[in-house]
Amino acid sequence: MKKTIQTLAVVSLLSTSTIIANDDIYLGLQYGGVSVKKDITDKYMGQVIVGGFGDIFAIHGRGLYKFSEEKYYNLYGYGGLSYASTEEGTRFGAEKIEVKTTGYGVSVGAGLEYNIQAYNSNLPPIYFNMELGFAMMSADAEAKYNGETFSAAEADLGGVAVNGGIHYRF
């Protein structure tokens, strides 16, 4: 299942390359993942972030609302949904224990996006952003040991989220 979700996410990101010729697509990095943003209207934007480190895979879908849009900066609010998973294996004596953790989360916050062309109009359309928000995730871990599967742990996590990104606007 994890490989299927990863494959779908990569195909989705690659398929956006066919519409990048538009003037409202942003491609970049956002807190540990590859990010694609698209202007939907003058006020609304959609964003998909796919990332992970090692055995961790995560995908985030977000909606952004532009509070103000100036020539070189934007103030915006966001809300999003997330999915994350990881699989690990370890040895306990001669037996192998496999642990799979999955989590679903929500996030809300606000950010500031800044275009570096404010310094020189000959620079490429690169945007930096910083965000402050709140994120919550509910995670479940399932373990397989000696042929049996059992619930290993459940956790609800939440806290302040500070992150940033860099995007190129096509």
C-alpha cells in the first residue's frame, strides 16, 4: 500500500509538468518535501507536498487563502490534511518484529511569501515563505511478531509548527 501511494504521488507531481507552462504554477521545496502550488483564483491556491526521509513517507494537501497580495509579497492563511506512514523491522532474539505506523493529521496557520524580484527585476521569479501554525496528528502503530498482528501503540500529537519553503513560479 505504501508503494502504491508513493507511486500515485510521484505520478501526480510529474503530470503537473504538462500544465507548468501556465503562469500560476509554483514548484519547490516545503518543509522536507517536494511542493507544487497552483493559483485557483486570485484569492485561493492549492498545494500538494510529497516527502519523507528514509522509511517515512508523507503527503500533505493544503488550501491557501491570500489575505493580501502585493507586488512582491503575500500574506496568507492555510488549512491542510496530512497522511504519513513508516515501516520498520527489528530483531528480538531470533524473531523479527515488523512495525508499521500510520497517521492522519490536520493543520492551520498563516504565512508570508516574498518574491526576490523585489531586489532586482532581472532575478528569476523565486519565492521564499515562512509559516507559523498549529498541527495535530493521530497515529497508530501495528506490530507483527511471531506470525501475529497486534496494536502496538496509539498517540495523538499536536503543537506549534514553524516551517518554510522556496518555490519557482512558472
